[in-house]
Amino acid sequence: MPPRRGGCKLSEETKRKISEAMKTASLRNKNRFSGGDYNWYHAAAHRLFGKDACEDCGMTNQQHIQNTGRRLHMHCQYQQYHKMEPDLWETLCAACHLNRTRKENPNVNGPN
């Protein structure tokens, strides 16, 4: 077994990179324990990037909860759920989310 290197000082930049790598690894591995990545990633995106109103029509989260019983949806562009980047996620109401999804994939069914 090689000897341990004690007292190694890491630069702040190296610490930041390690921290980011750990967060990414944690996000990737989280779905193994939560019972499915789709819901976990959307909930995480809502906590990180969720807004108080639909980015398309302006419906507030409170109005959405009153109308549907659920919070506003999180829409992930390009279906890259594992990427926690603010530019990939949008806050949308149910109607705008369905419209956006249908534009991106015409085969998606849903209420008319």
C-alpha cells in the first residue's frame, strides 16, 4: 500500500472543482435511491430554478395550485434531466407545458 500523503494543501479553485464534481455525481446517483429519476430531477430543478409564475402565460403558482391542485411544472429542454443548469429548465403551467411538449414531440397525447 502506498504511503498516505498528509498535509496536502488544495487551492480554492481545486476545492471548487471537486465540490462541483461531487454535486454532479450526487445528482446522478440520487435516482438510484429515490425510486425514479424523472420526478427527482424535476423536483430538484423546481427547488433550484423554479419561478413564481409561468414563463409563457404568467399564471402564478398560487393560481395554478387553486386551478389544478399542483404547483407549476418544470419543463426540461432537450430532455436532459440530469443536467442541473438554469438555461435548460423553464417554469410552466400545465397548459403551456403540454403545448410546449406537443410542439417538441407531436406524438405526445394529453387532454385537449
